[in-house]
Amino acid sequence: MAADRTQPATRRPRLGGIVVPHQAKWHQRWVAALVYGLIRGVAATLRFRLHDEAGTFAAGALRKPIIFCTWHNRLALCLVIYRRYLLRHQPDRRMAAMVSASKDGALLARILELFGVQPVRGSSSRRGSQALRELTAWAERGYDLAITPDGPRGPCYVVQEGVVSLAQLTGLPIVPASYQLGWKIRMGSWDRFQIPLPFSRCDVRFGELFRLPREAGAAEREALRQQVEDRLKALTRD
């Protein structure tokens, strides 16, 4: 009996062994525009307060490209914060950010584009090595990079190895960032995603800029991963 060669309908096409990311459909582009407008509208009502205990900004350390590192459940305002505290003073800066290659990632990628950010599609589970190479290429062009180290599937507040690999490949320093909202909706998703409510207080916290060594064995890489996690957790107030 001949083997059944029918491929599952849900499988994404591959080109030369390369995973092709999902692209935003027309309805996702419409939703992305709506979400973008809502984020901008709500952010305009927030009372921002910066906590820069490490003096990262005062030291002028952010003149060169960085890896902007924040938790997945803080995605709602991360680009607003990037604009407010970096682009406002250095308008020539540009950013590339890792986004899942999934269907949901296609929506987020479109939102990033509306914010002027270059999306790079990939995650720890799909297209990860390709995405790291693409991010490295953007870093070589002088772009800042952004990554949610506990995404896209968690566990919440547990840093995965991707950010360690990215810092080692690019040689860029990591700037951990988080924020605390006075009023918010907390979703029931794996990351307990936080949605800011209008007129809330938003306390923004940046940690000390730090670099990871280019070479490290397995044990040292685990120690570096834990260091990133500890620094982000120290900035996080729920």
C-alpha cells in the first residue's frame, strides 16, 4: 500500500529548511492599528515616574546600542517607555525586537512596525537560531535590540537562555527594565499580562547596564542566565 503523502493543513511551509513566519492578515492589521491607538491614548493619560537608581542615564551609558530586556507581561508600555526615555533625547536611535513566528506573533509584529520598530520573527521554540542571527545583523547596523526573556510561553518571570546567547553573540550590554502600575487589569494568561488603566501611575525602573562574557561553559551560562533573572526580578513590583 502506498504511503499517505498528505501534509497536515496546519503545517507552515518551509523554504530550503527555513521556517516561514506567519504574516499579518487584513483583520490583524486592522486590530493592530486599533491596539496601537489605544496604547498611545492610554499612555497619554499616565503619570510616569522614572527610578534610575543605578544612574544608567546620568552616566551617559546608553549612547551606544543596547539590549532592552523586560518581562513579557510588560509589553503593553515597553515601546512607549523606549520612546519617552531614549528616543526623546536621541531621536536617531532605532530598534529591532524579537517576536514569535506564530499567528499571534504576526499581530504583535504589525504593532511593532506602527511604533517604528523592526520585528524579527522567532522564539525559543520556533526559528530561534535564525532570529538570533538576524538580530545580530541589526545590531551590527547600530540598532538597539529588545527581547522578552521569559517569552513566548514562560514560565512567567523565568529567564530563558535566548537573552544570554544574544548578549554573547552581539557583545551588546543588557539594560534590564520594568515598571509598576497603580491601576491595571491583570489577565489570566500564563504571564499574567498587565493592561494599564487610564490615569494610572507608572513607576519605570531601569537597572544597571551590564555585559556578559563572550565565552562561557554550560555552568557559567546558567549562572549568567540566573543573573539576568535576578536583576529583572529586583526591578519588578507586582
